[in-house]
Amino acid sequence: MSDLGIIEEGAVIIQDGIIKDVGKSSEILKDFNTEGFKVIDAKDKAVLPGFVDSHTHFVFGGYRPDEFAWRLRGDSYMDIMNRGGGIANSVKATRNATKQSLVVLGLKRLDSMMAFGVTTVEGKSGYGLDRDTEIKQLEVMKKLGDKHPMDIVSTFLGAHAIPPEFKGKEDEFIDHIIDMLPEVAEKKLADFCDIFCEKNVFSLDQSKRLLLRAKELGMGAKIHADEIVQLGGAELAAEVGAVSADHLLQASDQGIKDMAEKGVVATLLPGTAFSLKESYARGRYMIDQGCAVALATDFNPGSCFSESIPLIFALATLYMNLSTEEAITALTINGAAAINRAQSIGSIDKGKLGDLIILEFPSYRFIPYHVGVNTVETVIKKGKIVLSEKK
Ligand code: NIG
Ligand code: FE
């Protein structure tokens, strides 16, 4: 994760949206005819792969600013959820929202992410908890993918919370969610299935049952694991062959070892730990144990209403003891691995998508050094300039 493979005085050639060549300018541009190409001068500026935000919940109706105030007063995230607030409030608003209104909000949120250099984002359903609203959220993401330059990878998170109508009937609710899987898989509405595996939400057994069925139907598995309580979500992720386990604030040594062995990506969401005033996941330890660590924003209306990549860099480097290089790997190629896209995005390599960002400064090292400030000047998606803030 420390080796970024920096090329000084480099160049990238993109044709038809795909990287055709990358290397030293003096070599790859020597006999190259630029006729018919748009030449972008990035002299004295760093060029990086576009960021991959591999864990978000960005399609939702309504907002929950009152909860932020309650948490400042001392209530915990789970206190609020257990008294019927939290996710349930976003569920109410999302059930009532029209598809069109969710598309309009989604486009604004994607623009904001793209300004931070994100070129691919994962988005989860989970604010419906019923068939129609879950499908509505997934269809909105599909539509957003057609309308917006960014690529969107969808995850079905029907098992995000227990809706009031299933209170006390968690097993039945999981059956209900399992019944939705064939439609989601057949219509190709989601690549992944995720679950909030947590004390007082869904158990290890319920999580295993859902994720194994999703895998049978060809979907990848993801888990919101060991966020508040050490339940064994990391161990479960390794056991079911999940693509990633996410949050992991309380993950055990054994769980981390299992994940490293099975190649489960540890997706860490320090913005959420920060917003909830929780202790951070043990990112340094995980990397030292051989885990592939990804970083993501967890952008959502409750636990972390932020799409800020500079915030993630600040927290990962200053509070989780990742080096700048490791944080960049975690937001590029490891983020791509967390959504099964490492073959096509996440690094500047021949044959991958031409997804690049150009910084205002001459080195990637300015990203966390310029604390909490956006240093991205130009965003290129599949070879096209989609944002330019040239100063
Ligand atoms: O990843 N922990 C559960 N789910 C989300 C929060 C969702 C919400 O509060 O709306 C998370 O933090
Ligand atoms: Fe999440």
C-alpha cells in the first residue's frame, strides 16, 4: 500500500475513454502524433487516478439535523435508533419521496462528490425496507448512472434496519428481504448485498443466511461489521467470502487475521467514527496484519453527512496513523477492489478507464498537508474533462 509507483515528468494517453499508454513523457510522447487529441498540460501538477468512494448511502429523502444536536447533548447513535429514530426517519422520508425528486437530489450530491475527485461511487439502498422503495432507490441509482459522468455501483441493503411493521419479527423480515433478492439480481439492479450486522439490529446467523443466498444468486457480499459492538462480523465476512467488511471499529484480532487470510477488503469509514465521537478502526494494525484497507466516506443522512475526501485524508493520516501513500492506495485501487473493479479502475494503467484527477499542487503529498481543503483542480472521466477549477 506504500508503493504508489510515481512517474516524474510523466504523461498519459487516453483514447476512446481507455488508457492507451502511461510513462515518462520523454519516452511515450517521443514519436507520438497528438493530432486529433486534446492535450492537457499538467506541468507542475500531480496526476492521480480518480478516487473511488466505495461505501455511501447517497440516495435518501429528508434530513436528520436534530439527531446531530441530540448526539452533541450525549445521546448515542444506537439510543436514537432504539427509540424509533435514526434510519427509520430517513425510511419514512424516502418512502414518501418521488423518484424524480431523488434523482434531482442524487445529481446534486454526485456533483459535489465529483468536485472532490471521486470518479466512481458505490451507493446503497436501505431507506425503503419494503420492496417498492428498495427497488425505487436502486432504479434511481441506475438512472443517475445514465445521467451523470460518474460511475455508480449499487448495493442492495434491504437489511439496514427493522421497519416498524416487522418489530420483534426479525427472522421473518430477513425472509422477506431474501424474497426480494431474485428480482434485484435478475434486473441487475445491484452488484452487492449488504447487511447491518449489529447488536439489536441483525444477528450473525441472520446475516449469514442473507449473504449466502445473495452469493448463490451471483451477488457479492458486504457487511456493516463490528461497528458498535464486537459481534464477530469480521470473522463472518471471512467465513462467507465477503468482498468487503466495513466500519470494523471493534473488530477482533482474530477477525482481522481471518480477513487478511481470505482477502476481504477492510473498508474503514473514519468520517463516521469522527461524527459519532467513537474511537477509530485500527487501520494501522490491519495494514500491518496484511489486510487490504480501503477508505470511504459513508456519506449518509445520519451517522456521517459528508462527502468530503479531504476530511477522510485528515482523519486517516492524523488519527489512524496511515501514511499519505497508504491513504491514497486506500481511496483508489483498494477502493476499486472493495467493489470488484480493480481490473478496470483505481490506478493509471494501460487498459483501465481514463479516470484521472489533476491537483493544484506538484505532489500527492499536498493532499493531507493542505488540511481539510480540496486540492483537486481538474477531473477527467473516461478521457473527458468533467470538471475544471483551474486557478
Ligand atoms: O454506515 N450503520 C448503519 N448504517 C449507516 C448509517 C445510516 C444512517 O444512519 O442513516 C452507516 O453508518
Ligand atoms: Fe454505511
